[in-house]
Amino acid sequence: MKFEHSFTVDAPADKTWDFLMNVPEMAVCIPGASDIAQIDETTYDANVKAKIGPIGAKFACRVAIAQLDPAARTGLVELTGKDSKLGSSIKAKMTMSMTEQDGHTTVSVVTDADVLGKIGQYGHGMISKRADSMFDDFTSCVKARLEAQ
């Protein structure tokens, strides 16, 4: 499944980049995320709770920053997660880029995800709707934090 999202924040690109690259600070904005632990310079573990349709899941996730280009403000993150209770898993690659115009920054995120197991059976429509909702919650939090500074 492929998801494309973007948002614009009233903050310069360097400030937006710094916030998004500060994983412990940024992770507060991820809906359902908890227990963020840094494994090494580019790898983090976290738990993420999500409800998709009538089913709630708690994914034990590993997030690896695969590529970063601070000058171009682009990055690639790989995520794997498993909910052993439901026998569901997720594997995703997310590319992020940002552009700045007149002090406003547009962040674009393209996610290519495979959702397997019980949750994957719900199909693209329901999963896409939940992904959109989680991204909206994330962007609202990011905007509130960056624009309040």
C-alpha cells in the first residue's frame, strides 16, 4: 500500500528539520507511541498502539533511519513492527522531503507499507483511512509545537 501525505507549517525548514530529527521530542506527536528507546545513532525501538476498525493492536516497532541528507532535507526511514497477540505485522519505508517558501515549510511523506495478518485483512480502504487520521493527528501536534516556539 502506498500513502502520500503532506502538510505545511509556519516555521522555517531548518527549525522543522531539527524538530523532526529529534526523535524523542518528535515521537511525542506520533499517535499511540510509547516506550521510545534509542538503540544506536540511527535505530529506535517503540511501541505503537493503533485501532483499525474494531481491532486494537500494539506493535513492537523497530525504526531505522536508512538515509539522511540534511542539506537537501530528505530522508528514508524503514519501520518493522509486530503485534504478536494478533499475529499481525507491518513493514514500511517512508521517504520525507521538505521545501521552504516565505518562512513556511511543506513536509511531504511517501509511505510504502505492507500490512500482514489479521489487520491486513481489512484492506486498503480501512487501513488508509486510519493512516490518514493518524497523520492528521501527528501534523496537528507538530504544527502546535513548532508554531508555539
